[in-house]
Amino acid sequence: MASTASIAGLGSPLTLVRPSSKASLSSGFIRTQVAARNPLKQKLASGGKFTCFQRDWLRTDLNVIGFGLIGWLAPSSIPAINGNSLTGLFFQSIGEELAHWPTGPALTSQFWLWLVTWHLGLFLCLTFGQIGFKGRTEEYF
């Protein structure tokens, strides 16, 4: 049962509702040892901050970077474009643009095509390498 008490103040009296006291074997000065149920208030391994993701969410690995770079340089160095390789054409266009260095490459220069194509292939190779390597080590497949 709840007990009530009236408090007289500057206007009308206020009524406080107090919960009924249950029989307790401990005194009011000693807290019972209860684990916190709120995950935001628990001490975590991430330095006390609650995060939904792992701290190292990217999970970088030098094996992926090394094998991904080799995995892209090998096929892009095959002479398949009029007897030239994509890597060779890209590096050749860099040399041509550096020949007139203070001036940047024109928008119609072949440099932009080789730059975008070479880097797109590299980033796709690194992305799929990361998915494949981490998927295998974490046993997704």
C-alpha cells in the first residue's frame, strides 16, 4: 500500500505519494550488488564508449594491399591494347604530361582515360580482395 503525506507550501497543500516499504533485510546505507542492465552504462573494452561497430571496422591487412596491388599489376601489364599494356599507357601518359609540367593536362588528353581506368581496376581489385580475404579468414564462406 502507498502512504500519503501532505506538505503545506505557498498555495494549496501538495500531496506526496510514497511507495510502501517492503520488508528488507539490508539497511538503507548498504547497496546490494546488482549488475547494471543498461549497456550504455556498463564498462566496455572500447574505453568506456558504447559503439555499435567494432573499433577496427575496416580490419586493414597488409596482405590484402600487397596481393591486391600485385593482382592488379599483373593483368594490367599484359600488352592487350594495340600492343601496349594499360599500366604502360598510363605511365607513358604521365611522362607526356610531365614534359610540359607547369601546365596541367587538357581535358581531351588520353591521360584522364588511363588514370580513371587504371585506378578503377586497382580499387575494384583491392575491394574484392578485402572481401575475399576477410571472408575466408572469418569463415563467412
